[in-house]
Amino acid sequence: MIRTATPSDEPALHALWARCFGDAPHLPALYALDEGRHHRTFVAARHDGTLDAAVVYVPRTVRDAHGAPHRVGGIGSVATRPEARGRGLVRGLLAAATATMLTEGCAWSLLFTDTPGVYGSSGWRTFARPYADGLLADASPAASGVRDAGPADRPALVRLQAEHNARRPLTSVRTDQDWRVRVPSWYGPDLWSLVTDAPDGGPVGWLVARRAGDRVEVLEAAVAPGATDRLGDLYAALVVRARAAGAVRARSLLPVTADAERVLPRLLRADTVVRGSDTTGMYRPLLAPARSVERTLAAPGAAYWYGDSF
């Protein structure tokens, strides 16, 4: 039976996610962010209360191609018990989620996945996000001007990130709850969170990256207006840390802009740079015309930051 979740389902939901995703203690905390989560959670339940599958719709505010905010339905925490797969349960749950997203005024829906085939038959389409990959650049003395971010930096980073993304297409409008729970959940202590300060104090640049095998991935960055060179300093500091951790390659998922391209050689050796596209993102137009959604996804400077994951 497909239905919406109830508060009494939460232990079973947590158990389902633990079984399907392994050690993911942050999921219950992220789930609790939405006070209306139960009617936005769709489950395939047995008569004994066992949950075979679940899909969660997370309402988010996302900027369009012109920087204007719209309600978007993020699809996340999709899980199916191994023995229940192949029965079309996720398709049914996505149909229920879509009906609710339409009722609640979502312009479109967004998700990220390594299994796009699961969602294609339900109307979601892939879109590409550019990346630059290559060997790490040589270490630079400028790295000494960068430090690790700390809890006391959060108010300044909130302002810096909001200013950097004020009109940036595809970015989420972060709330205080997001900064308290969502961002720390995705940008945990196993990632590098680096800042560089203005001469009179306070961060004017921020970068988040993670180690992935022999490669380091840049997940998000924000710099104050006129401080693009500080992104180069952050890159240089990351190179030092990445090399010390045994990484030899890097990938930047930052949007392609003239300023970012100018400092990219401080992260990647110019003669090794390979351009590619990340296609884990998928979208489905709902109340907005498909053309307007596609303009947002393809807009110059568009970025969906990992710290806003569902």
C-alpha cells in the first residue's frame, strides 16, 4: 500500500535508510528540518508496518535564471528494501510525490542520483553541470594566507555566501536551519572548509572540498565582490593540504566564469585540464514551462552546491 508517512513510521524509516545507505546518521536530522515532513514522505507499507520503500519530497527555494526565488520540490532519501526491488514501488511513490508538489505550488522538481534510469520513466530528465579535472598544480607560497574555518566564522560565512549567490541561478536560498543542520551535515569534519580573511579581519573567501580517492573535489566557494584573487589563494592552500593527504588530482565543480578560469591554474596544472560534465542532476518541470527550467539549468554561472543536498 502506498500512503503518506505518520510520526509512528519514523523508526521504520530510519531503519530503511540505515539498511540501504549504511552509516548515514545525518539523515534523521535532515529529515527533521521539515515540520511538514510526514505528508511529504511517501511509503510503500505492508500491513504489519514494514516499509518496503520510501520517497521524500523536500521543499526548497531555488533561484531561476534571473535570480528570482521559486519553490522547488527536491526528491531525496529514496530507498527500497533489496527484496522489494523491481516491483515499480518507486514509480508509484514518485507519482504520489509529484501530485503533492503540484498541489503545493512547486515550479519544478530536482534530484541528484547515480541511477538516472530509476527516474527517467517518471518524467525526470538529466542535465549537465560542467567540471574541470586535472593534476594538482604545484604548491604555492600564497597558501599561508588561508586558514581552516571554525564555528565562530559562521555568521560571516552566512553573509558571504548569501552575497555571492544573491542572483546566481540554481542556488538555494539558505535558511538559518540550513546553516545549523543541513550545511554541517554535508560539510562535516572529514572535509576541508577553508577561509581567507580581509586585512581588517573577517572572511572574504570560502572554499569547501573533499577527498575522493586520489582526487580532491571542490564542492563550493564564495568570495566577496572584487576578491576573486582570493579564490586563487584558497586553491593554492587546498593544493598543499591535498598533496599532504596523498591526492594527486583535483576536480572543480564551480561554475565556469572568466574570474574562476583566471585562477584555475592555481588548482590544476594547465596542461592536464580535462573538461567534462557531471550528469547526476535530474529535473522535472511541474508548474513552470520546461523552457524556463532549462534556461535556469543552462544559465551562465548556475550552480547547485553540495551543502544544499536533500
